Amino acid sequence: MNTLKNLRVAVTGGTSGLGLALVEALHKQGAKVAFIARDARRVGALASRLPGTHGIVGDVSWKLTTHALAIQVNSALGGLDVLIHNASSLGPVPLAPLADTECEDFEAALAANVVGPFRLTKALLGSLASSAREGRTALVVNITSDAAVSAYPNWGAYGASKAALAHMSRIWDEELREHGVRVIAHDPGDMDTPMHALALPDADPATLKRPAMSAEELIERIRHIVAKEEVTV
């Protein structure tokens, strides 16, 4: 049985890299998908290519858009079962030591990688709790990184923000589990994406995972949760 059919899923950063691969794979497997991204042209093109998906133009790091994005997600999907926070910011580009990182660049990484997901989750928490009360899946997935655990030079803004996101996931999972809402952090590994190329332009793409493979790994994890199998955060 296809456990993802008609699952209502929202993906941020849905027009590039892992987000794009997730939107494509979830749509193919029968999920109802809404995706958020900043570039209106790319949002429109993807929605046209994948009929039935719902493209939403917006920047999750901008406080004033949070409730509008939540309203559009709910309107498009008729509720929400799974929220995937994939949109991310590297911070300064080229990457820089923390001592050379501008405060504004550090704040931008925190806004996109931690505060934005925090706000949007709060705005959609009622929808997720409603799904849980109906016996449906209610899940938040925060895309994190090994940079949240390992101290890589020049990755300070990104690593610190992802570490905060990972720990926020653990706390929220403890707080919300009794209400039927799960929150997990997921590290998809080093992928051949535009963001990775921006961070490490000399990296050999052949040594990196394809986003489609990482998307399938995450979807399999989601499938286990949908099937009520126990998952460690």
C-alpha cells in the first residue's frame, strides 16, 4: 500500500537541490504537495511541470510573510500532515572565518535556518495538531547537516545555525509528542546541489550524493513514521 498517497506535504526551498527532488518524488508517489521558494519564475515553472502541486512564492526568513505563507499552505492542501524545512542560507559567500563574518550575514543564516522554521512551524502547528487529532500523520522535518555536529573552519554561520535547528528539533519533539506531533532533524549528507557548489566550487560532483537519492532516503524515513514505526530523532 502506498502510505504517501494523499499525504499533505509542504516543502520550503522547493525549486532547487534537495527541495526540488523532494517535490518531484512526493508528487510522483501521490502526495499532495505545496512548495515555497523565493523566485516567482521558478515556482511557476515547476508548478506547471508538475500539475497538482501548489507553488507559493515567499521567503521563510522574512517575519512579515510567515502567516501569509501558512494561510496559503493550508488553503492549497486543505490542512497539513508533513512540513519539511529545507530552505537554507550559507551565511557569507565565499565562506569566511567567524571573526571575518559580518553580523548581518550571521543574522541572515540564523533567520533562514532557525528563526524562519521556528516561526512557520508555530504558524502551522494548529494544522498539524488537527491532523494528529484526526489520526493522520503530523510531522515536522528539519533539514540539518553534519556541520551542526562537526566544527568545520569557515562554516561558522551555517554550522551554528544548523546546530541550533537540530537541538530545537529535539526539544520540540519532546514537547509535542504527547499531542501526536513529531519533530525530527534529518541530515541528508553532502549533495551535488547549487548550494554546495556555491560553498565549495572546486568540489568534485562525482564524490557527492545525488539529491534524488537523499530525497528517497528521507521519504523512506517519513514512510516509516506514517506507518507508525518508531524513529529516533
